[in-house]
Amino acid sequence: MINNKKPLSGIQVLELSPRLSVSACGFLLSELGAQVTVIRDITTSFYSAQLPSKAKQRIRNHGKSFVDFPKNDIDDFFKGFRVIIFSEDELGGISPELFQQYLPKQLDGQVLCSMTDQGAGSLQFSEQSRDLFLQALSGLMAVSGQSFGRPEFLKIPISEMCAAVISALSIVAGIYSNSKKLIDLSQLEIMADQLRVHISLLSNESPSSFRQGCGHPLCSPWDAYPAKDGWVIICASSDAQWHSLLKLIHAEHLLMDSRFVNVTVRRQHKMAVDEVVTTWTSTLNVQEIFKQLRRIGMPCGPASHPQDVPHDIDLLEAGTIQFEDDLPYARTPIQLSQRGQDHPQPIKKVSKHHNLPLEGIKVIEFTAYAAGPMAGYLLAALGAEVIKIEPPSGEEGRKFKPQYGGVSGYFINYNAGKKSIEIDLQDPINKNKIYQLIESADIVLHNMRPGAMDKLGFGIDQLLEIQPHLIYSSISGYGLNGPKLAALDTVIQGHLGLTGLFGNGDSPIRVGYSIADQLSGHFAAVGMVAALLNKRQINKGQVVDIAMSDSIAWLTQLSWHESSETLPSYQLEATDGWVVLNKPYLHYPKDLNRRELVTFLATKDIEAVPVLEVDEVIEQNSLVQRGFLYQIKTQNDESADLISPPLGMSVFEPKTLFALGTHNYLLNH
């Protein structure tokens, strides 16, 4: 991590579980400067069970120290750590009862974080079945697979690696606010949270339509297309990009075709759109396609094999690939650096009676679609005042379907809780008004391409002149210093090899929700809260540089090495859907529904769970009890479904959505 002063320096962290999500969280905290300690008994118990891949070994060991669990003065041992991360029933060689006895004795300011499958006190799965079952129950399998095909399972422990990022965010927020509350995280909730695009579509699409290969539920063309020597991902998110593509392939006559007039209509005629694109791509090599598409700024990329990723020239140039002992690993996705000259820190009066960690923090947000808005949404949930700057008529995501009170359910699930300013930034007078707003801000967040903010007059150096202690957070495809390639979620999934970790590998399949966007937003939120901690100690501005490529490399690095293990999956079809099981079993009655099939398999000593469709995911008791989904009011008193952030602590849950431009009055203050 590029940093002169690490934000968690001096923070003592104890990993109290062999669980990968705990180890990966500890790894991220260590990279932010914490001193992470692991109980040697835990390590021994883990390694006696299995030999992990090189990437997992690094996550479990890198930058950490190992100690024996004391036989005496146990309370004093626990009190020596500012943060303790544990998993209720998996404490390695330590008795769970022993740690439960300590919980009531928690010190003021000590952060305790519980990581479990479905929340503290709930049913836990065996280690061998956990990630498979969580993917089945969280909706990942419901939205991942070929069109009209079976639900597919991602062959790496994605729920563990995603939970590590959210837990790091909650822990850093707990440190920042000096909280004493227990953080109770559910990995099922963390994974189901990523169904934000799909929740609003439940009312007008059947659940089976959510499995679309590398397709997108809202846009077309957006898929993996065959080339002469492989597969290429092409993603057109706007009408302008579609028009540019038609001109490139000399199909301008289709500009007036009624099937292709806008993004919504094209989505309804996806097969016809794909035929147009495939007719062109199938005659060219992958590199020839890239050369032409990149010239017109079209988001595109290869659907890489995971073990080819470490040799990719663009990723090596971006710095996404790092080498240690001649083996490739992912760069830590939170790149935090200091900028500008030393300036005396202004004294900011903040109430000591805040209920949420980031109350009193002001964020100015220049974002669109998912990655940037997700990061801002999490900061708003933690109590920050987030002011979203939108162009006249609002950001493009507002216009997606279906609509609730004149705004899309998509937009609502990434932007609720924020204030709204509608303004034309090409006008110098308006630009000066935003500069004045930034003077009192703590954070500026954007997810534009590198260089775009500079052209607008809101680059890093320009804003640090206005606010010398500003935290400037950028989310982009390949980082501020990486190659200037157009990047969207599916492009990044393909480029980093994620699309090659499903099924039999014959054709690419994306994680059916926007994992690159959302995971990048999660990492950005961790980086910004960590920078706020740093702000208490340094007199300079800071830059949080998040690359989507780094975020997905965080996942796929587990599959880069020859020795990498991939998780097996076994699916059986029931009369009403699919069931997954932890070992193969072929001869079963074909007339059973999912519930009956799970019961039958239990008589054969086989663990199994049903694959839940999206509408079934949100009805699970553990999610309902945690308040996973609630209703928010939009214009005209309409209601829309909104997913509450899965942070395992009290969060801000807005009850109404602000209309576009509601807070333009702030520009006159």
C-alpha cells in the first residue's frame, strides 16, 4: 500500500478463528497498519485439516505474528487487543465457552466482530459445505448460469472473501467511533445484499430469467461473444455506445430499426442484438476486436482463463498483479497515499453523543451507476452527510426500469439516504458554487475515468488547494495510474478470470450481480473510513485509489496458481428447482421437490440445501429477522424495496428518497 503513515498503526488485532473470512479480514487490517496476532493453536488446527493454496497461505500468514494461547490471565490477554475477530463456533483450539465468558467484560472502545454464516446464534454449516450452501441460499446461484440453464456455483470461496471486506469496514468504523457495540455479521446477508439490481425487478420478471450467462438484466448488447480464438466481453450501457458500435461494423441501417431504438427495447430483443454482434465478432481474433472497440471507447475485454490472468500485459501495467517469491498475487485493493503540503488541522467540533460512527462527516459525491454510489451509500448508512452532485435531468441510472415514483429501483438501492444537488458543471458560476461546498467537506468521491475529474476542474491538486485536508477517493477500472481502458462490471469479471470459474468452462458465465462494482464500492468505503482515522494524525490531504481490477483480483487470486484448489459443486434437479449437495449422488427419486430431496439426501448422510430463487432468498427467516429488506417512500407516496446495509451494527435507514435537486439551496449558503 502506498502510504507514509498507515491509519491503523498501533492497533492490536486478534484473530480468534481459522475461518478464511476472519483471516482475510485480518490481512486487510494488517495492510492498513494494524498489528495482527493469530493463536498458534488455531493455525495448527487448520493446517492439520487441509493444505491451502499459496494464495490462502499468504492471506492467513502475511504480516501477522503467532502466539500460544495463555493458560493463565486469560481476561488480561483478551484485553490487550483493541479488535478481536471471531466466529462463534470456530475458535480453533480455544473453548467457545471461554470466550463467551469474556464478552460481558469487553473494554470501552474495544471492537468485537462476530463472523458467522447467518448471524450470531444461528445455524452454521460445515466448513466443507459452507461457501457452496451460502451461494445457493444467498441468490448468487439464482442469478448465475446460462440462459434457461441450471444455476451455477463459483468455484472459489467468494462469500468468505466478500465478508472479509465488509467486516473490515465495520471494524474500522468501530475504531473510528470508539464503539463498544458487538459487530454481528451474517455472511448470508452480506452476499444477499448484492441483489440490489434484482430486487426491483421481482415485480415484472420471472426468477428463472435472472440466469443470463454474461448478460445483464437491464442492458444490451452486454455479453460474452465468440471470436475466432476465444471469447470477448462487450458491454454497451448507453444508446450512444450502441450507435458507435453500429457505425464501426458498418451496420448504420439498423439505427432506425424499431427493435433497437433504446436500451430498454434492445434488452427485450436481446437475441436479435446478439446476432448482430456475433456476426461481426466471429470473423475476427480477440485482439483485433479489442483494437477496434477500444478506439471508439467501448467497454470490452477478454474472458480470460484464471491462470492466464497473472501474465496479462494490461493488468501488469496497472499494478494489479504483484509478485512475491516469484508467485503472483493480487495487489491489496485499498491504495491509500498522502498528497500536498502540511497544513494545520482545523478543529472540527463533533458531538460526543452521535449514534452513528460518521455523523459530522461531509461527503461530496460525483458518481453514477453502481461502484461509486455503493461506496457513498455505505458512508451515508454509517451516518455521514453525503451530497450527490448530478447533471441536469439526473444521472443515467435514474431512468432504468422499473420505476417507482419516477425513479428506478436500481437508483434507489444505491443512492437512498443521500442529499441531491442538480447542477450543470460546465457553467463557471455553478462550478464555483461546488468549490465553496467542498471547502467544508471531508471527502470527495467519484467513479469517473482517470482524468475526467481534472477536465471538469475537480482534479486532486485542484481540490487540495481548496481543502488541504481533503480525502479524495477515486474508483476506476484499473486505478488512477493504470491503463486508460473503459471498464464495466462484466468486462472486469472477464478480464480477471472470474467468468472462467463456473460450470465446465465451455463458455464464460458472470457472477449474476454486479460483484466488481459492489466489491469496489466496499473497498472504497473501507479506504475512506481508514483515511478519516489517518486524518486525526496527519496534516495532509489523502488519496484513496480503488481499481475494480484489484477488487476482482482479490477473489480470483485463489485460482491463479497451479496448486490452486477449486470448490466442487453437485447439483440435482428437483420438480420445483435445484438442490446442491456436498458430494456426488446420482441415483435419487426424480419426483421429489427440493424440500423432499434435501430430506431424502439426509437419510444417505449427505448435506444438501435448496437453490433459492431471488424472491425466496429475501423470505428466509434469518434475513427477515435482521431487517434485510424494507420499504422506502418515493415521490407521489409510492413505495419501493430497499436493502439495508449488512454492516452488523446500527445504521441509518432512510424512510424517504429525496427528489432530484432537493438540496440545491445548499449552494447559496
